[in-house]
Amino acid sequence: MRLTCRLGPGGSVSVVLGLALALLAGPTLAHGVADKDAAFIQAHPGPQIAAFIYLGAKHMVTGYDHLLFLAGVIFFLRRLRDVALYATLFSLGHSLTLLTGVLARIQVDPFLVDAVIGLSVVWKALDNLGAFPALFGVQPDNRLVVAGFGLAHGFGLATKLQDLRLSADGLVENILAFNLGVELGQVLSLSLLVLLIAAWRATRAFRPAAVAANVLLMTAGLLLTGTQLAGYAFQGPA
């Protein structure tokens, strides 16, 4: 759907505040594993199914880069089957690289992969704004795009787990449990996002503020990307 509406002051206020709070929250909401969670995992080798399900769900629910991307994906989706389709494609993508990255020990620089994740937010905002047909005369297939960016999001999760230097004892079970937790967290987060956006869409404030919301979404993605590239430039490869 291409946007042609004007900026409106009404509904955009809540979007501004929401994005600002997400960005100001900083590392506490990012994909890094909390110190106490890391300490528990390293102190308890072997299968820890419940702990890893919790950790995976927590990462998804508090991962603002995931939430921003998913918000962009479902912003104009009205049918639940479309939401389910894109959620499934995203899940397949990030599950594949999460499991493969950790189990096959594929190393990807976390700064660079998180920069790509930021760009995924920018891309979806531009798509919502109708930028690609307007600028290039082509509308990319969003099913392929969402699945592709799902691969990047999965590597983002994998890099954080690799930082924990997980024990080989129970590794497969723990990673599968973590991935299950991620999926459960996605269902919870996506359900809430769908309800909030549907409620907003039912108001008169939605249409005038839709452009503003996606411009802010794009700005948030650019900030995320810029922060990660700056980290890579000044701190070197992680």
C-alpha cells in the first residue's frame, strides 16, 4: 500500500513516544544476554530446557529491533492470514540461521549483522511509504524480503548466544529450546502489536499519522544502523 497522506499531529504523538522510549532504553532491551542470565547458564551446564525457553522468549519480547521490524511488516495488514504468512516466513528465516549459526559455529560480526537488522527496519518503512514503485518503478516481493531479513535477525540472535561459550553438553537441546522460546515470544509480541495497530487503525487519527509513523520507523532503523556501524568503526570487529 502506498501512502499519500499528510502528516497529522494526533496519532503520531504516541508513535513518537513509543519509538523514543525504545531507543532510549538502549542496551537493556537489545539482544545482549543479561549478566544474571549468562551467569546462570554458565554455572549450569547440560540441558536447561526451561531456562533456554525463557531466555528465547525474553529476547524476542524485549528485542526492540525485532519489534520495530515486525511493526513495519504488519502495519497495513488487515487479514490475520496475511499476518500469519509473514510471521511464518520471518520465523523460518531466523530459525534457520539461529540454529545453523550456533550449531555449525558460523561466526558473523555482531556489529555488522545488527547494522543489517537496522536496515531491515529502514527497508520496511520505505516499503510502507511506497518508495520503491515511486523511485524505481518496481515493487519487491515482500514475502522474499521478510524471509531474507529473517535470516539476518536469526544471525543477530546467534551471535549473542555464541558470546556465552555454551557447553557442548546439552547444546542441541538448549538451542532448540531457545528457538522455541523465540517463537513463543514472537507470538506474544505479534499478538499485542496486531491488537494495538488494529485499534489505532479504527480511529480517525490513523490515516493522517501513517506517514509520520513510518518516517519515524525509518529514522529509528537508521539510528540503529548508524550506531552499529559506528561501533564497528571505532571498536573494530567484535
